[in-house]
Amino acid sequence: MMRSNSTTLTGWCDFNRKVKSEYAVATTLARNNNDSAPLLLVPLTTLYPDYPEIAVWNKSKKAWHLRKRVVG
């Protein structure tokens, strides 16, 4: 659920909810195909204060987007 008045924190929650849902689908598909489970995604293991290292906050869209290259 995207909020019209998102902040970087609520956007972080929304983005992680979306990534977690996509990860759950990928895990289910892998299990149904007898494949190994996908690796846990970086956004789900990155704490909020460290998020700017892996993602960029788009002020106009009020949403996080993963960086093409990780900082550091």
C-alpha cells in the first residue's frame, strides 16, 4: 500500500513489505519446482540507517529504489 504522504521511514516500510512479498512468491515457486530457496534479499537485511548505501529516496515519487551500484 503506497501512501500519498510517505516519509523516508514509511517508504522504507512499504518497500520492505513489497520486497518481502516478492521473496515469498519466489520461495514458493522454488519449493514447488523442487529448486533451492532464493537467497535472502539485501533490502530485507539492511537496517533503516544503512539504507542510503543500497537505495535512493526519490522525493517526487516518495519511494525507495535500489541503487544500480552499491556505495562503498
